Amino acid sequence: MYLLSMIRFEKKYVINNNQRLKFIKFLYKKKFRKIFKDRVNFSIYFDYKNLKFYDNSEEGLAFRTKIRLRTEKSLFINDYGHFNFEIKESHPIFKKKYVFLMKETPVNKKILDKKNIYKQKILSKEIVPILSTEYLRSYYFSDLYGRITIDQNLEYQLVVWKNFLKDFNFIKKIKDRRIIIEHKIENTFLENSLITLVPSRFSKYCEGIKKLIF
């Protein structure tokens, strides 16, 4: 069965390594607890050849989409069929994310149609692999404030098909020393004024494109 994440609200913040330990201490002071072991996430983003998804994100369009394959790096196999397939939709105030196993057939026809549209675009080479992202993520949760993740050790690589619909070539790795905090609020009754830092519109996909293509 496909997994549809809850509709959620997100705030992102960018800090440097000198601020990281201070922020973690702040979380524990606010009664946050770690809910998962730290893990390295690995994603491959797809886009049109003219980078339409990138442009939509950079322009801050109210409605925009990202398509990616995702896995934990410890489970990484360079095989298109071994990733989770994700559709991430941004709306004016909230975000939705649909996650599928690659060979899975959703029961809900609307969701199935949504998945098939983008899989067909991949099959027709209308959208192609563009960029991979890799980062170490730490997970924290509070009953009052919701979920916070901290991403560090960011790396980006350009991606092309090695064998179509099979495996990938990864080119020109580059590191990003910034640390990304994401406050994910899945309940409108949760307190969302916890962090006093200035929010940022940070997209790992877009930042990787800027570093490696532009």
C-alpha cells in the first residue's frame, strides 16, 4: 500500500556548524527527544530537460512539484527498481508527499493516476535524472512542538542514466557545509513559534543545481 504523509506545514532554517551544538542543547531544554537513529538519506531528483521543476521552485510558485527516488544510503543499490518513488507537492500553505514502492500499485485510482503520469514521463524520457543529494539526518520530536530534523554533511552529484530504467552514473561530487533545520508541523494545534531564527526557502535540489550547473 502506498504511504501518503499527513498534510504538513514546514519551516526551514540554515545554520553553520558552530551553531549546531547550541541548537541541539536548546532542543533538549525544550523536552525534545531523539526518535530515530541518525541515518544518511540518499535521493535522485528528476526534472524536465529545461529544468522546469527547478525554475518553479526558484520562482516560488504557489503550486509546484518535485519527483525523486529515495533510499537510506546503507540500503543503497544502484538500481532504479530498488528505490522508493516519491511525489512531493507544495501548496500555498502546506505540503503533501506520496511515497510508493517502485513496483507497487496503489488502490486509490486518483493516486494511481498521479503515480502513472510521472512514471510515463520517465519512460518517455520527458523527465530525466538530474541530481542526487546525500546528507546525515537527525530526528527529534516533541509533543508540544512537533518534529524537527537536522541535516548535515550535504553532498550533491549530477546524475545521468548509465542503463535506461536500470542504473545511474554519478558525476562531479560537491559538498555543502551548511546545516539545515526543518520544523515539520503535522497538527495545526501544535506550537510553531519555537525557533526564533529567520526562516529560509532552502531546497537541497535547487542548491545542488546552483552549485553544479549554474
